[in-house]
Amino acid sequence: MEDDAAWDLIDSVYCIGGSFEQWDATDEAAARKALETVKELAVGQLVLDLALESVWTALRREIVPVFWRTVCAPTAGQESDTALLTRFHDALQLLQNSVVVLAPLIHRCEEVCAECRVQYRESVGCSVEQVMMVQLRATLHSQMPDTAPRTLRAIYHVAFRIYMHMHLSQYKLSEDNSLLDSSLLSVRCSGCFNDNTDCQCSTLSSTFHDINRVTWRVGVAYELCSAVAAGQLVEAVQQRVAAACALPHDTHRLQHLYKWLKVAALGWLTVVGAPDAPAATTSHPLYRSCHTLLIRTFLNIRIKNLFSIVIDYPESRPAIEDLRSCLQHVDVHQHLVKTLRNSIKSRMLHPGVKTLDVLHAYISIIKALRVLEPRGVILDIVTEPVRTYLRSRRDFVRYIVTSLTDGGSLELSEDLIESELAADEPPDHNTAVEEWRQWTPDTIYARDKPKKCSESSSNDLISMLVDIYGSKDMFISEYRALFADRLLTNLDCSKASVETETKHLEQIKKRFGTSSPYISKIEVMIRDMNVSRTINSAAQELYSEAVAAGDDERTRVACMIVSGLFWPAFKEESIELPERAQEYIKQYNELFTKLKPNRKLSWKPHLGQVELEIELRNRTLDLRVSPGHATVLMAFEEKPRLTLQEITLEAKTTSSTVRKLVSFWVGQGVLKEVSPDVYEVCEDGVCKGSGSAGLAPPPAAEDDAESAMAPSEVQRDEELEVLWSYILGMLTNLESLPLTRIHSMLTMFVDEGMQCSMEEIKALLDQKVMQHLLIMVNGQYKLNNN
């Protein structure tokens, strides 16, 4: 055969010119003859390369461009879901037909490889058909238009939405339908968005199944569509988790999400999988990835809102238990700790938040984090800024003690009772063994302070609050101050009041022990209540006898008699009572001398209560006020109009004190200010600018309420002065001492309740150095004798 004829035969059989429209793939006789010619001329490699090059050219210039033009064809206006899926289905059919046309040529190329013992340069280890599929996928990716990813996402979004509608309508994932889309309950189909009477979901679902079969048959399903299909599932997981986390925190959400994922993910993976493949299971890599994604997304959202969740405890306990379950699968403890600490600092630890609110939040955080991580590692790390901040709040201890004894808003009395009951219960051996079996070591993020973390896990709530200051004596001292203030404010020495205070003291003793020196002082204070009640009862009998004898000038006086050495320091205020009040006090002294011949009373005239009956022109007021208020008002008995200076001279106190006392009577409508610092009695009821007569002034805020006791700073200064007397004696006898020696000696000789830290002792000594009472040489303190 001549060369030209041979080449024409080879060209017609192997379509080397690329004219596939005129190529006859059915002439088997010509194909066998051409193969013999190729073998005879030994041009197998050349023919193979030229034939495959014509295939690659057809893919690049005709087949793939036509496919993408069909998929991404521009449309006028918004395209319907049916048109979108149909267009993609038609494009895939064109691609499949082209692959079918090329299949005989690929088969002939494989015969050339087998008969001539040649191979395509890129087909090492694989067949020519496999190389052709690789070229097809590579060409599809290389020529993909910019709009193609968006179009593919739109196609699979429609398919996924229809699938979700058709499956979720058959499964009820929550008793309250909280995880179902609200659109499912509307009159329009949530899959195709048509009216329910004209639903096209079944037709669209059938079309998509055909699309999926074609993609797998052509061999482009995995590379071209798998990422888009997986992206729809990932997006659905994120949206569903976000919707579940946006619901209230009082219900478990995680198990509902797991059920939803199992139904949605496994079904979707089966839909987009190969037609002849078995149904997807939970071991499918994409399902496992989505399961991990669900947990991570759930954790990220919950951690972002964790501050609000722990503040709402115990209502939010289900959300915390869900979070605890997730933390067993994904280690995000450091992120959780950092986020929660920052939220606490920015939203809670600033002067705009009241101490009581901080304590409420702190207690909720403690209880919530114990559920989240029972060993207390997270709790110890997260609450460290809170403990540091509460030390700077002076009223912190007062709130705790008030709640423990009076059942304040913190409701710690229940925790006190629970801790007492737990302490009384004998240890359970089975419980101890079970706890030992379930023991796990602290995680790596607690390596800096494992000892403290392990200890904090066993402490009860009250112990954690006490440990903020590190000393139970401070709490007992504050309770003593509150007890004294309450007694001097209410002046209630009744038997019921004594029993109540005794019960409170027994709770304190049982919780904190009896080693504190303040316990014995509180016992003396309670004994003073009993003594005062006894003496006042005897005094009232003597009053009654005097009145029966015709002495009408006597006024009943009841006193709270205290043992000054055992009570906290009183708030001092200089005021002189009117002569009539001093006469009443003199009468009580006479009665007291009859009852206690060897005792003498030292009066605090600014403390106590006076019952007044105020008779004005058209009204009568019955009020209980302090002696200072009574003194100011009684000054107007002689003159109905007085200046501020005259009242000050009458009461022998400061003008600021008088101004405060007068403002009370102005608020009651008893006095009025006729000109600056000039006051007169208001006889006619309502006075301009003074409010309604007979109405009590608005109650003072809790933080602003006056106390009968000296401020804690003043009491502490007095204690430091006592310590200074000890230090003065040490330095007189030993000449010079270092700070550590002074501190250790004070620890040995001073009562536990008056002991100070090393920092407080150093501050006291430095103050005395500045006052030139001490000098310091080489770290040694000594008296300044110059």
C-alpha cells in the first residue's frame, strides 16, 4: 500500500485530523486494516499521540466550552428552579453524549497500545480511558467561567433545600418544633416555594437524581460537584446550630442537633453518592467531618455567649451540660477560659456594677462552672480576676455576712445549712470508690497551679467566698460589727431577738469554729442584751410605782447597756441634749444605781431613739427619731423661728451636723426654710418646697444608711495603734528589730483578731518613720530618741 493511501486509512480510522462529525466509528474492517498498517509501518507511538491529541483538542475547543456555555447561559430576570436544574441536566447530557462519541476512538487507541507495545507519555500505570477522564476533568476546571461556581452552588442549593423539605416534613426532631424551620408551617412549600397545591418538589427531586446519575456516569461527580454538595451540608449545619443556639438556654439542644445531622447528612450523602453505592453510614468521612463541625460550631457560639449563660444559672444548666459534653470531643479549654475571663472583666469588673450584682454573678459563675468542669480547674482560673476585684470592694464582706445570717438577697443561708448537713453525714465508702474510679488528672492548661485547682474543687461555696480574703476572722469581725449596728439601730432586747441572734451565732460557730477571739466577744454582746432587758424591766416597774405615787414628770427611758471593751468602736458625735432630756437620763441613773449600786453608766447621747408626739395646729405626728433630731426640734419650743447658727449653739455641735438634722424635719413638713439658713415651724400642713406633712422621707439606700458604729477604717486604725504600743515596747527593750522579727513577735503575743499581714506592719512602721518616731538603719527599725 502506498504511503498516502496508508496515511489516509489511518487518518480516517483514528480521526487524526479531528473531524469527528465525518468520522465513522462503526467500520470495524477498516479499523483492523489500519491497525495492521500501523504495525507494519512501526508508527504506533506516532499514531497514538496524534489520535489522543485530536481528542484533547476536541475537549478544549468544542466539548467543554459548549458544556460551560450551556450551564452558565445568561438569563433574563430571575430563573426558576425548574429551568436551572433542567439547563444543568441538558448540559450534562451533551457532555455525556460527547464522551460516548469519543469512547470508540479511545478503545482503538488502547488496541494500538496493546498491539504495538507503546503507551501514551502520561498514561504510566493507567489506561488510555483513565487518561482521557483526567484530561476531561482538567479541561473542565481550567475553562471554568467565573460565574460557574455560583451557578453550581445555586443548583445544589435548590436540590438540598428540596431534599431537606421532603425529609424534615417526615421527622419531628423536637417536641416543641424548635428545630423545625418556621417556613414549614406556612401555606407555601418551603422546597420549591410554590403554593402547596402546586408543589414541584417531586419533579425537581427526580431531575436532580438524573443529574447525579449523569455526573457519576460521566466521571465528573467527585471533582466537579462533591465540594459544592459538601458545602451545602456544611452551610446547613452551621445555620442549624446557630438557630438552635439562638433559642433559650433552658433546654438541651445538642441531642436534637445530633438527630437532625444523622437524618439530614446521611440522607444527603446517599442522594449525591454513586447510584450503585450502598447507603451512607456514620463512618462516612464527610459525616464525621460534619459531626466535628457541628460540635465546633456549637462550642464557638456557646463560648461566645458563655457569660450570659453562666449568669442565668440554674435556668441555663441544660446549655452548660451540652457544652460539657462537647468539651469531651474537642479541646478548646484555653479559648473558653480566655473568652470568659475577658467577658467577665469587660462586663462585670468595673465601678459601674454594684458589689451585690458582682456577688450574684460570681455565685452563679461558681455554680455553673462546677457543672461544666467538676474538678474546678476552669473555675479557679476564670474567677481569679473576680476574687482580686472583690478584695478591693469594702462592702463585700458585709454582704456575705448579712446573707449568711439574715437571709439576704444572696441566699447563702441555704448553702450554709447544706454544708452543715454534708459535714454531719458519715463518709460513704462506695461513693469514695466511685469517685476514685472516675478520677482524671488536671488538664495541661492547669499546669501552672495544679495544687490550688485541686483544692478548689472540694470547697463549698461559702468557703470559696471566705477564701477571697484568706481569713475567717475578717468575716466574724464583720458579723460582730453588723450585729452591734443592728442592736443599736433597733434597740430590740426582747427574748425572741436574743434567740434569733443566738441561733445566728451558733451557725457561725459551727461553720467557722470557736477559735476566733471575736466569738467570745459576740457572746458577751448577747449577754448584754439579756442584762439590758432585765434592767429595763425592773426600771419600768419603778417608773410605774413613781407614776402611781403621783410623779407625772417622769418619762420612760429604756437603755441598751453594753460592755464597752467587748463591742466594736462606736461612731463618735458631739451633741448636747436638752435639759429636759438630761433630766430623764438623771432619773434613769438613779434607778440604775438602786439596781446596780456598784456600777455607773457612761452615756452615748447621740445614739438611741426618741419617741415624739408632735402637736401642730391641724395635725399630730408620732415619730421615732434619733436624739439629735429630737434635740433640734425641741430647740423650736421656745422660739418658732431660729437660724442655723442659733440651733448649732443650742445643740453644741457642728453646723454640718445641724444642717443634716434640720433637713429631715423639712422633709417631714414640720419645719420650713423661710430664708437661707433661717427655719421656722410649719403649722399649716403642707409647706412650699417641703413635701407633704406626715410623710416619711424616702428610705436611704442600703449603701448610704447611717451606722451607729465607727467606720471599719477607724476601727482598724485603733487596732493598729494597739499594735504600735506592742512595737514600742519591743523596740524599747530590744533597741532594734527587722520587719520579719517584729511580725513574728506580734503573731505570738497579739490576739488573733488583731493580727496584721507583713504588708500592713510595714506600712505602719513606714508611717512612724515619716512621723520621725522611728528610724530605719540597714533594714533594722529603732526608736528615734533625738
